[in-house]
Amino acid sequence: MRNQKGFSLVELLFVTALILIITAFAVPQFSKQSYFRLRTSAYNIANRLNEAKFRSIREITPYQITLDATAGSFSENRKISGTWNNIVTEKLKTNVYFVTGTTPYTFPSGAPSADGAKQCGAISGTCNPTLSTTISFNTNGLPVDASGAPDPSNAVYLSNGKEYFAITVSLAGAVEVWYYNNSSNSWLRP
């Protein structure tokens, strides 16, 4: 008898079938990864906003969150002796971006805003949402503008190019996270 080395056709077919089955389960998980990075970034910003709000009340000191669309980051700052001091800066997750008026994406209609108005009207199409670059909290934990007046228009929008999230801060300081549901064409709370 000859000593034959190698794999039989049955063995090769079995291994190929096994690889195809594993791939069938793995591919959907990779496609969800982009959504979860976007969602995580939205909740990181919302948590940082809530933290700044509660610190401003507890420490009787103004706090603010600044957003840097160019760097893809957001920072928590504390006002000490009239000067804003950085406490921490966080980067957005990979392939997550702030949505600004120069976005290359078509922005979904009816985007939520903190003052209850819809940023993008009722008709789908290109939208130029207003990105809050700074969200400040006074010593009562209420959102204010640079002059200290109440600010009802704080909203942050994020996208990964396919999906959208919004974070709004109401005049009373309530921080809410929203996502755009493509199947119902509406903004919902997760």
C-alpha cells in the first residue's frame, strides 16, 4: 500500500461548511458594532452632561461641556475664579461624528431639540441642525448661555453615516437621548 498524505474530499467539505456556518453567525454581529459605538458615544455625552449638572449643584460652581467637532471629542470644564479649567476630555468612538451644518449626510426630518421645536422640519431632506458647541450649567444645575441667561436650545447630534442619535438638555436641565428609527421615520427614546 502507498502512504497517502493529505485531506479527503469529505474532510475538506466538512471544514468549508463549518467555516460558512461560523461566518453566518459572526457577520451580523460585526454590522451591529457600528450602531453600538454610536449608542455608547451618545450615552457617554449624556452621562457627562448629567455629571456636570450635578457637580454644579453640589459644588455651587458653574460647569460646562464643550464639544469639538473637528477633534471628535468633548470636555468637561469647571469655572474657577472666572476661568474655565478642563477636568476631562473624551474622544468619540471610532467612526462616530458630531453632526453639524456641514454634514455630508442627509439628516432625518423632525430631529428633536431641547426646546421642543423640531430642528429639521417635517419633510425629509438635507438639514443643517444646530450643534451646541458649549453646554453650560449654572450653580442651580440649569443650562445657561454665555451671559448666564437660561438657554433652552441645547442639542447634540451624532452619526456614524447610517444612523443618528441626539442628546437634548431641556430648560429644566433634563438630559434625554434620542435615536432615529429608520423603519418608522421618527425620533424615539431608546
